[in-house]
Amino acid sequence: MKIIVATKNIHKIKEISHVLNPLGFDVISQHDAGIDIDVEETGDTFEKNALIKARAVALVCDDYVLADDSGLCVESLDGRPGVLSARYAGEGASDADKINKLLGELEGVSNRRAKFITAMAFITPDGEEIVTMGEVSGRIITEPMGENGFGYDPVFYSDELEKTFAEASEEEKNSVSHRSRALKALYDILNTKEN
């Protein structure tokens, strides 16, 4: 059974494969499946955006489809950057640009509580839709630390790991990350259906 993931991010493919391969799924990217569509994320929630992406790919194939939408939500910024996390500093902005904008907005702010949230949308070949969620709590530190990960990882200090995501190994990050928690919830649902 093949799952086509609506992403070009190889980190996501690796993480998803690790969780879903034991259920007998072969996980491939939309690029590797020959699907070349760019979907505009117009939803105002992570769930809506994940479904928009999954439905767009499901329209052009007969396989299982998986899409996610993730972002960073900062308490004192009323949940921003939220669904705009990837485009927070403008189209084509680098990770460093996004981090600099975030740190600029948080300058002098004492409440730096934040969480990463992921919504996973899974669509079966017969059109059934399953959405799962995952989140991880922490805070935004004042300057980047660590060399690993991507996005906001260098400034997101995980409460559970007691270090930034960028200081954590891939295994450590995956053990608590928002994406892995949403995937685990999906795994549990699919595993129950199989049995």
C-alpha cells in the first residue's frame, strides 16, 4: 500500500516512513509520485490547511494521501505566527529571517510561552478523511542555539527535552515533536482499523 505525502520536505518523508512503515505502507513524496501541484493554503486553521493539501493530491491519484500543516503559536503574540509560520517574514524568507522577525516582536516581552502544533490529514482511496493533531509546549529563547533541525527549532526550547529542538538529536526531537505525536495518533487509528 502506497501513501503519497503532499510535501517536498525529505525530513517529513523520513519521519512519516519511520512511523507508518510497520503498518505495511510505502511512503513517498508527491514529487516521487510524479504529482506536481502547488496548493495555496487558504485555511485559517492547521486542520483546514492539511485537508486542503491532502484533497488536492487525492483528486489526482488513487492512493492513500497524507498531508500536514504545522506551525509555531506564541502566547503573547495571540497565537502568531500560527498558520502563517512558513510565510511569517514574507514569501521566500529564510529560516534566519523568520527567527529574526519573531525575536524582534518578542523583544522586552516576558511571556515567551509557545507551542508547535501539527494537523495531519489522511485520505483513503475511497474518500474517508481522518484528521489527527499533535502539539509540544515550550518557550522562545532570546537567541538561536543548536545546529540541527529547521525552521524555528533554534529558538524553541522544549520543556520536555530541556534544550532547543536544534540542540536535540533527530531521535530526541522525534520522541516529543508535534508531528510525531500527530503521526502516532494516526498510527493508533489505522492500527485499530487493521485489527
